[in-house]
Amino acid sequence: MRTGDHYLESLRDGRVVWVGGDRVDDVTTHPKTRAQAQRIAKFYDLHHAPEFQDVMTFVDDDGERRSMMWFKHTDAEGLRRKRIYLETIVRELDAGSSGRTPCANNYGLVTYEEDPTPWSEQSVGTGGRDLTVGIKSFLELVKEGDLNCAFAFIDPQVDRSRQEAAKTALRVVETRDDGIVVNGVKAVSTGTPFADYIHIGVFFRPGIESEQVIYAACPANAPGVTMVSREATVRDDPENHPLASAGDELECTVIFDHVFLPWEHVFHIGSPEHASLYPQRIFDWVHYEALIRTMVRAELMAGVAMLMTEHLGTYQLPPVQARLARLVEFYQTIRAHVIASETEGFISPAGLYKPNVLLFDFGRSYYLERYSEMRNEVIDLAGRASLLFPTEEQWNNPELHDWLAPLQSGAVGDPYDRMRISRVIRDLFLTDFGDRISTFEQFNGTPMLGTRMLTMKRSELSPSGPLTQLARKVCGLGEAKAPEVTAYTEQAEYARRLDGARTEGGSLVR
């Protein structure tokens, strides 16, 4: 299994990264990137910690111990074991401040492994090549090296009615015997400066051109690849900023200047119809992991609010208790979605046990819709203690300390404890670092509106599906007519099987 040192060494590979106005020659040492590099290195080292061995690793059929990233859950208990692993990663890496850990990124590769054939058969412009060979070999390469594959799916946010603007999106500009050449931009890619490979994909949109439909893998240091990051929010100040100093995974615009991709790294090209089906299948796994992460973050929100009100001496007040109960309800409801999605899972055609898509997608929607309200509850319960407290330098100043310390005294604990709690609340909710995290969750994988629209395309939610059977009975209506045959329904049979299989009487058939 990969170690943190091995990972850090692999990043010194000549990749081209810009953060703000700085050209970063080495992401492991530059002040704006080194903390995140160290955080991902910690991810790898956790797999070697003896106290975490049973949670972080498993022994495969060949007797080799591997990261739980690659564990294939074939039943509900196996999925719960994977969830405990994912949850542990979130807890150990700053309670979800980094959404694009390697295990989160690589979960998006499952759909290729589950059902590689359509990716090849529905491609256009491959000259009849069998892309499944490359898909399988690439997945084996990533697994053997414990590599990290960052997503780059989002096209530029431009006026697509202008032809010259539309051409900024990544597209195939040349097809060769040994591969393809791509040129253009992926507008948003999170954590790319810290990845081994860039997982290229596309979100379907009406009018998308065949040349823009590309699913492939590209080395992060490939010639012609340039990563242009937004301004970093990291704070090189661990005492005052315990979370914001731990790293910023960085959202980047990735420029592909006539980049060559060999066929063995190409998963699919050319079919908008295929693209219309698969983005959510790729991000299903990412959204399940995201729900786990938001569950832990909701737990943290309730916890810091309790600690702060206890220290302030307001915890026992009935109005405060009622407001804290809302935060606990927020956490417990998300937790219920996680558990229910696992309990109501199903066996996919490839034999993998998949959590119930509707339950984890709607759980994620619940979090996103209520997050801002819960954030405001935490800040309001903390009051001015969320913002007005001494810096570490002021606290340690002999001229100021004796004046400032009594101001932090509370009903319980040491005065310095309140500062610790305040710093976490401030970093999470009152900084550009915290705002970036909440914005990331809002758009992670698929925005909430897009997720809901795609969710309603799933067969069990159609007016002729099982969800309306009770209503039809109560209303005295007859059996549902066969659903209208559309391009979506014609091509989505195998995709729907992956979503949840057939239903009878509203219950999943396993």
C-alpha cells in the first residue's frame, strides 16, 4: 500500500500549477499547497497505522492487504464496513474539510468497473476498438498504485449561443491510431494539483457536440496540461486557524493544450446519448460518500454548539435546549438517510451491493436545503464568542493576558477552551475557507436541482411506476399504461438495472 512519503514524492513530477499569481513548482513545499499535500499524505499513512488496520484495510482473495478504497461490498454488511472506512477518513481529516480525498475520488470509477461494455460499444469514432481493455487495465493500474483520480467534468460557463465561446469546452481535435488529441478547457476540477490522474468526463446538456463527449484519464503532469487555481483560502497559522491551516484542496480550471490521450486511457467518446445516462451513475457513488461526509459535519455542528453553550452557561436554558435539538435533529435525520440507504440497497448486475439511490440523494438534498439555517443557529447560539476572541499572540502577551483571560471564563472548563471552540466555529462558518466548503458541497458532483431532475427520470418515480400504485387504488383508477417509449427509456435499460432493479408492489426485488 502507498505511504504518505511515496505519495509526496510522486507529486514532484513537473506538473504545471498556478495558484493566484504564483507558478507553483513543487506543491509539496509551496505555502499555498503544502498543507493539502500533507493532508493527503496523512490519508495514505492512516492505512499503515496499526490502530486503524481493521478499519482502513482488508485482505483480498490473493491474501494481499489493500486499502479499503478497493473493497467490493457484495452485501449490506460489506457496504456498512465501507461506510465506516469512509466515515473514519472524514473524522481523521478535519471532519470533512477536504471533500476530494482519494477514496472519494476513486469511488467514481466504480461505474466503469461495474459495467464497462456500454462505454465501449456506444462510443463513436473509435474505429471499432474495444475500449473495455483499456478501462480494465487502467482500473488495475490505479488499484495497484493506490492512485488518486480527480474529477474534471464541468465545461466553461459561457454563452453557448456564440460559436467561438462554445469551442472553449474540451473536445477531440484529432483521432490517431494510438489515441486521441484533446484541446480546450474543463472549468472546474477540485483537488487536481494533488492528483495522479485527471478523470475527464462531461455533464450532458442539450446541443452538446459529439466531439465534446469525452470520458478518459490524463496524467496530471501530461504535456499541455495546466492547472489554474482560484485564490487559496489556506491560513499558515495552526494556532489561530486550526482548520483553515490544514489545507485547501483548490478548485482549478484545467487547460488542455492539444493533449494526447492513448486509447488505453480513453473510456468513451462521441455519444451524447450515452452521456445523457451516465453522469449520475458515476456520481451516485460520490453522492453516497458525500452524504456520509455531511453526516459527520452535521454531528460536528451540533457538537460545537453544545460545547459552546455549555461553556457560556446557557446550555440548560429551555429555549437554548430547543434550538440545540434542531441541530441534533439535523444530524440524526442525515444519519437516518445513510442507514436507510444501506438497509434498502440492492445487488447490481455485477454483484456489488449498492445503497438506495433515492434515499441518499434526498438525504443530500435535505442537508443542502437546511445547512444555511443550521449554520446560523450555531453562530447565533455562540453569539459574539464566534468572532470576538483573542488571537494566540494577544493571549500570550503579558501586558494583555490578565485582562483578556477573564473574558473567556465560562461555566465549565478552562478559559482557553472557549477560544479553541471559537476558532473552530470561526473557521467553519465565518471565513472564506468555510464558505468555500459549503459552496463545494452545494455543487459537488451534481447541483441539487440537477440531482432532483435526474432522480425523477428513474423508472420507479414515473407516473406509471410503483410509487403511484396506492394513489391509483384510492382514486379508483385502473392499472397504469405502459410508459411512453423515449430515447431515454430505450437506452436506459441497463442503467436502470444499476439504479435499483425491478420493483414489484413498490418493493425492491433483490
